[in-house]
Amino acid sequence: MTIKETGSLVGTDPESIAISAPDRPSLPHGLLSEQTLSAGGQLKSLQVGGDDRVAIVLPNGPAMASAFVCLSPWCATAPLNPAYKTDEYEFYLNDLDAKILLVETGSTSPALDVANGLGIKIVELQEGEAAGSFSLDAADGEAMSRDDDAIALILHTSGTTSRPKMVPLSQANIAASAKNISATLSLTPDDICLNVMPLFHIHGLMAPVLASLSSGASVHATPGFDALRFFNWLEEAKPSWYSAVPTMHQAILSRAPRNTDVIEVASLRFIRSSSASLPPQVMAALEETFGAPVIEAYAMTEAAHQMCSNPLPPEARKPGCVGPAAGPEVTIMNDVGEELISGDEGEIVIRGPNVTSGYLANPEANATAFHEGGWFRTGDQGIMDEDGYVKVTGRSKEIINRGGEKIAPLEIDEVILDHEAVAQVCSFAVPHDKLGEDVGAAIVLHDGAEISEKEIREFTATRLADFKVPRVIVFVDEIPKGATGKIQRIGLAKALGLAQ
């Protein structure tokens, strides 16, 4: 079936499994397609039009995956983090101008009080027995079609340094992205993805869910990442792949020695990593542990996720690189929008059918977001080699400016991770009264390992120039992370009590 025929991104074999979950019967593609059409009719009976926005506050799992797939053809869906507090819901629901708040039956979310205060209608999603089956608390109706340029998904940027921006992604944007990811990973109906990513985030929505379902494959929807339960899910679901952020991969590796029996019989065709740079050391450890190739991809919300990706074997995978363009056009430009030659560092820019046309209600941001010719500015610094492979050298806002010397935190991370005592590291900027900024590093040691700050500095100094050696080193049990599992370099100094 096509997207226009069903209004959704589902596979062609109605009997094949679309969504599964721990301890639940599975939902086939055919029923998912029927449910999509039914949801469209129920939204119409709720007087939700094609331009209306529906905020979704559901826990991670099959219902959240299914709700997005089934509702996004008919309205602008806006998945929100169920862990938000009242003030956060106040901001996001106001900013979205949501018409409906969709919650699970019996929800006690603080979003309910906020919605009531704002006059937003609350609709309960009633789960069925099968994973991902549901109905809305609404009468049936006949769904109305929408154009491909209609908004399917609205997500906010992280807003670490300013007011979060609303990113609208159209039906065409997400369809193109799902197709790109599926092609990169050579997905077939035989594939099973174990989803551990949060489903209020573009990574989880696009790669494990939409790319899988649009390929006729299936997704095993877990309650969210849990290193203690990961190997049980791996054994039960028998997935052919999973996608995660680097910190999740590192947590999985830390528990791998206790689960060798599961790993020996696992049938992973590949492992995918995205949303943050994967240290080459972690890539090597994953491949050695699971005996499967690790595919690192480069992605962002404004591109409906994937921009670049390392290819599957037998094509070359380059550790430390995010691969060549994998869907949109990708190039490197200087500040005035001139394309640079291979090997020159500049800003990574993109354009293509998966890329947003601009932020909502934010002309100031849009005025600086694009270069002439429709090239979207990612804000990431990078280099493209002669083979077209991109290396991300740092986020522009994360670059440490030490008295005029520009330092990429990723370069420091890769060096420190080579020390046998270090399990995880995150380099970041700390305030300095004379230089403006200096280099800090938060370090997690392997169990039982011991090392001093002096030894870390001496080790780093053998590989890096003196001005790049961390002056502030903090040993922690865990590096603070954002809601999606990504380490937030911006604001880390404050989170660790090193800045006001």
C-alpha cells in the first residue's frame, strides 16, 4: 500500500508483524493500516483539522510508536517528554497552541492540569490487547486526506542556550527520511529493530519506527532504555539491529561480560549509532563484542533525522567519520556561504526533501538558518574528505574558546578515552577570569580503576598541545545527560557546580 492510499507509512504484507513489545501479542501491518484510517476518522469527529496540533504525552512503548504512525497523517503531532514538569508543559503546550492533549487512560501527568488551565481538550488513548493497538475516546468518522506538504510532526530544539525553536516536518519530509534510512540500512521485511530510544525524539521516531514500518519490517517497542533489561530483550525479540546514542552503547558494553551467553546466540546484522559522535574506541568494542558492523550516522531534527551515514559492508566504514551523504545533499561552506574544497574545515550544510523549510513563528531564526540556494546551516563544524566522508569536528556553540584558541571537545575526548582506566569522558568549557574559557573534563573510570588528575593531564599532554590539556578534571560516577540520553556539553560546567 502507498502512503496516500492508507495515510500512513506501513508495509505491504498485511499479515507480517509491524509492532511487538515485551509480554504482548504483536500487531500486524494490516491492522496497523486499518487503525490508521480509523484514527483519522476519530480525529475528524473530535473536530481536529489538518492544520491542528495534537500534543502527545504517552510513556515509551508500543502505544506511543503506534499513536505517532496513526495520527501524523491527519494532523500535526507533537510528542512531548512524559517526564516534563508543570512549568515545562506550560511552555510547550502554550508554544504549540495545541488543540488536543492525548494521554493514556488513567494518566496522572501534570500536563492534564496545564491543559485544563489553557482550555485544551484532553483525549484518552485506550490501549488494546495487541502491542500498539488502540482507540481514541471519540466517535468514528471518515478521515480526510492531506497534502504531502502538510505538517506531520512538530518537535522543539533542545534550547540549551536560547528559547527552544519549533521544527515543523511535513509528510514529505518524514517519508523521504524513512526512505533514506531504509535504503542506507538495506532494510527488508525480515528485519526486526529493537527500539530503546525515547519516542518523543526524532531518532526513535524515524529510525527504529518509521524506517522499519515503511520497509515492511517490524519494531520491538520497549519501555525505554534500560541496560539491566537490554540483554533480556535481545534474547526475547531476536532483533536484527538496534539504534542508540553513544552513552547507551557504553552502558550496554559495561554489562556485556555478564551476558556472554545471550551475545553468543544474538543475530544482529548491524548496530546503528546516532545523535552524538561515537568514539572510535566504543565502535571497536561494540564490533568485537557483538561481531556485527557498527554503522555511525549523523542526524538532526531539522533534517527529519538522517543526513550522513557510514555504509554497510563491504563498503568502507571509517571510525571517527559519520560517512557520506545519505539522503540529502551535504557540503562544507564558510561563513559567507562559499563551498570549500575537500579537507577544509567549515560549517556542514544540507538541502533535500527531508529538510525542514524553516522554523515556525521565528523569522529571526529563519533569517540566519539558510544560505543562498536553500542550504540549511547545521551549526556543526566539519571536514569532507576526498571520498565524500564527513568528519564532524564539533558543534559551533560547543567549541571552547581559550583566549582566542579554538578547541574541539571531541578531539580531547578521543585522546582521554585511550587511557585504559577511563570508561567515559566529556570535555567542555569552564569559565576562566582571564582567558574567558578553559578546558574541563568530566571522567567516569572503569570499575576498580584508579588514576589522578595529574596522571590524566600527563597522558593527554603526550598527544595534544598544551593549551588543549584539561585544566579542570572532575571524576564522576555518571556524566549528566539530557532526556534523550545525550551528553549536554553546554551547561555541563554549571551542572557540575563549576560555573554560576
